[in-house]
Amino acid sequence: MISATHPRISILVATWNCAELLPGLLASLTEQSWTDWELLLLDNASSDGTAELVADHCQSYPSHRVHWSSCPDQGIYDAWNRGLSQARGDYICCVGADDRFTEPGSLGAIAALTVIQSDLITARNAYYSRDGRFLRHWGWSWTWRRMRQSMVIAHPGMLVKRSLFERFGGFDASFCICGDYEWFLRLPPELRTVHSSDSILQVVQAGVSHRRIRQVYAETFRAQCRHLGWTVSAVCWAINWLQFGRRRLLGLA
């Protein structure tokens, strides 16, 4: 159970047999100079020692700061929904188990923007290949018109006001990869937003969203059809494939 404390930010991390990857994230979080956060580790019944690793890590924090929940789930969006039901922060921050904060001041840099009470606080991330080669800094500000075509904001590390989930619901767990994109398409264009040019996280392009490109675009198309209609979605589908081909030629995908 989460105590009555009221942190500024709730960090949600879905895990499944991440014992080799999670220490990097936990270490980078421990190094953060800004500390008004809670961490919710939402585990899919891991069997690789993840629970023991987290238990050791939690010994250095008060009991209300790090929360461990492990049970079978239907994937990352089901896990995040479990976290949303438990989170107490004003803002929700979703982070991958293999991500790392770029600098000790990274979380504080984006948290400082919460004083203006924006609905979405976006930033950039630094993306690397599996072999450690730096690829690019990426992540644009929120523009609903651009979001209709594809995901242009860096979801990991950004801050979403928790009241938006109360208003528009949680993630659709029937999506495997693009449930966050479908959720963002529910939002109205007139949100209060702010963008930081800082890169908050180091992200390795080795996750499922980078390995299953066909499924990514299929799920993107399904989300667009739900909210934009078939014609607009078909045009966006064609443009997205053309842009992906260009990135491949440049070595960025």
C-alpha cells in the first residue's frame, strides 16, 4: 500500500525478467538531485531474481518511496494501468526498465516545469543503438496536428498530469506497442503544454517498438482509424512508411 504522502511525480516502470537491466535505471534514479518522487515497479511475475534485486534496492529508501507489485499481467499497458490506480503523484512519468537518466539533474530539470501546472511536459531523449553508438536526440513538443500522423513526442520521461487519466481513462491493454499513442489521440488539441530541449533519458533502440516495425505501424493505423477515420489513417500510414525508409537509409532506424 502507498502511504498518505503526496509526491510531485509518480514514476511507473513495467518489468518482466529485467534483473540484468533494472540496476542501471535504479542507480541513475538514486543519483538524482531532485527527490520529490515515488517509484512504482509493476512486475509481470518475474522469475529471474528481479524481486530480490528490488528488495535490496528498497532498503535504502523509506517504505513510501519505492513500491513493488508483482502479478501476471497482459503487457506493459496493463501494468501501467495498475500503476495508475496506485499512483499518488500530481504527474505521471513512464520510464522503461532499461532506460537511464542522462544526468543527476535530469529529473529536476523537467520537474521544475511543473510549477506552471501544464497538462503535458515534454522533453527529448538521447537514443543509442544496441552496440552503444549514439544515434540522435529526439522528441518534439506536443502538437495535436502532428500527432495525428505519428508519435512525435518522446513518451519515456515526459510528465503527464494525473487528472488527464482520470478524465480520459487508462491505456487500452489490447495494444502491445502503441497503446500510449492511442491514448494521446484521445486528448483535445487545446491542452496546456510546455517543452524542454533537455534530453531526460538515455534510451537504447532495442525494445519491441524498434524490432517489430510492421506491428508498430499496424497498431498505429488501428489507433488512427479509431480516432481519425480510415481515409486520414491510410494517408498517414503511407507517409510513415516513406519516412521510415528514409531513416533506414540514414542509419537512424
